Amino acid sequence: RRMVEATLGFRRTLVPQRHELTSKLRLNRIHHLERTDLWRQALGGGNVSDAEIDRTDALTWQLTGQLDYTRAFGQRGKLETGWKGYSRWLDRDYGVTMDPLGNGSFVRSDLSNGLELDETVNAVYAVYSQGTGPWELQGGLRGEYATRDFSLANSGEHFPVDYASLFPSALVSYKLG
């Protein structure tokens, strides 16, 4: 297994905890190779009755980005906004070769398969908080748009999906002491 990760970040603090901008960009790459050799022998001993080689070759890339902005208003008001997005690309091949007669003649099996997955999600949000006396009020909205395409190598079939969603939020709290 081989993995590479790189991260780049930026922070701009205009007024600490009152006016800040932060961002982060991260790239991951994982390459996974695995091989399993199987030999099956009849119970009475003797020659190998059959053999199988399973090989997995999987490569995954993921790119993640995030940008957050915070701005205070007055003594107890605060606006938080931001964006987060990620893309992931997965390519996985599973190859099976068999020697059903045990004579060293390996052929590709129908058990072999492969898949690809491409996925992207982007989300934006805004939350406003305001305190008044013992009360804390907060309201927000998050919007998300995602696309996904899953395909099978053996059949060539594609299963694309995309959607958009909104997630509103609200919070009211009261401090007793």
C-alpha cells in the first residue's frame, strides 16, 4: 500500500475571534496492490487439483477544499459562512485467474470485475448567532450539490446520480445562571 498526502492551509486573522478567514486544500492518493495465491489439493494428497490467483489493484484520489469566514457584529452577534467541497475518484480492478486442471494453464475467470466511482460534493453554509440577555438565538442554512457516477467494467453499465439539498437549522437557548 502506498499513500501520499499533501495539505496547504491559509489563515488570515484580521481581529482574533471577530474577523477571520481560513482555508485548507488537501490531496490524498492511495494505491493498494494485493495478490493471493490459492492451491487446492485432493484429500488423498497427490498433485495440485486446481489453483487460483486473485489480484486487487485499487487507486483512490481525493481532493478536499474548505473556506470559512467568521465576522462578529456588536457584542454578541456573529456570522459564519463557508464552503466545503471534495472530489473522489476510485478505480478498482479485481482479477481472478484459475488453473482448473492443475497443469499450469491459467485463464481469466468470470469472477474478475472492476469498478470506477467518481464523486463530487460541494456545500455552502451560513449561520447567524445573536445573544440578547440570557437568550442565544441561531439560524442557518446549508446547501449541498453532489454528483456521483458508478460504473462496472465487465458490463459497461453506468449509474449516475446527482442531487441538490437544503438543510435549514435553528437553535434557541437560555442561560439559567
